[in-house]
Amino acid sequence: MYGGKGKNSWSLFLLLLGGIVIGGFIGHYLGKVPYMQWINYGQEFGLQNPIILDLSVIYIQFSIKIEITIASILGIIAAILIYKRI
């Protein structure tokens, strides 16, 4: 579980996850500014119709959607740069 220089790969995973989330927030809010709409440009993919399991007692619905935007890619790059500095 350890990468080079004794760095923990879980810290990289958490930094990447945080970079994606923060990049998504920034893209969502900056995308409303007229000259910054390009930052929220991206593609989404996933399950269109959710998978449903109805057992009469338990109802389980599974769905996943992934949206990749320019802001989330910038967040990933920032997370990698931060990881290399620590």
C-alpha cells in the first residue's frame, strides 16, 4: 500500500477524491458566470434506468452517474501536484 518515498496510496486516493469534489463545486458555481461557462463543460455517463430489487420487505434501487468536467480534471491535477509536494 505504500508508493515511492514512503507515501501512503490512501492519501493519494483521498486527495484525488477531494480534488474531484472541489473541482465539481467550483465548476458548478463558476459555470454560472457568463465568461466562465467553459469550465463546466464535460460529459456524463452511467446507468439511465436504475437497477431495482423489490423484495416486498426491502426495496433496493441502484444507480450510478459519473460527470467529468474541465473543473474536475483541474481538481485532479491540483490533487496530484499537492501529493507530490507532501
